[in-house]
Amino acid sequence: MEDYVTEGYSILGVVGMNDSPTCGVTKTIDLSEFTRLLVTAEETGATPKHIIQQTLKDGASYFIGGLIKESQNRGIDVKVVGYEPWTKSHKQEADRVANYLDL
């Protein structure tokens, strides 16, 4: 991002996937708990979707959290928004993200 900004480009924003262990912006997955539940999924009948929803926790993931912090350290002002994959309307969620990014 720094190279693009230096060359005069504008960065409209970064979109992460809220429920990802690497790309979550405001929600991420507790990987140790996810793994524990996944191992017992056959016995319990839990689906991956159910396990993901059970192991969501508030906060940014390691990668996105680091990206935000490093952008701030380098003086790069970039909007970061999390896409909510479990919403009932993907159209409304896409509109929300676009609106946040002023698109």
C-alpha cells in the first residue's frame, strides 16, 4: 500500500471477511477452540458452519490487526471494513460495505 500511495494512487479501502482467522476485521475465529470442536464434529454432528459460529470472537485477526497497525505506523490512512458472511442478504451487506468505503 505504501508504494501505491507514494506513486500517487488512492486506496479506497480494505475489505476483510469477518469470520476468518486471518482476515477478520471486527470478528475472528478462536482457532484452538475451532480445532477442538472440529475433531469431535463427527461425534457431535456439528457442521463447519455451526462450529465457525460457535467460535467467533470479537476483535481483529492477526493479519488484519497487523495490517491496520502497520498502516497507522506508516501514516497510511486507509479504511478497513469487515464483510459479514452470515447475513441474510448479501446484497445489503455488499451495499453496507460499499457505503462505508464511499463507493
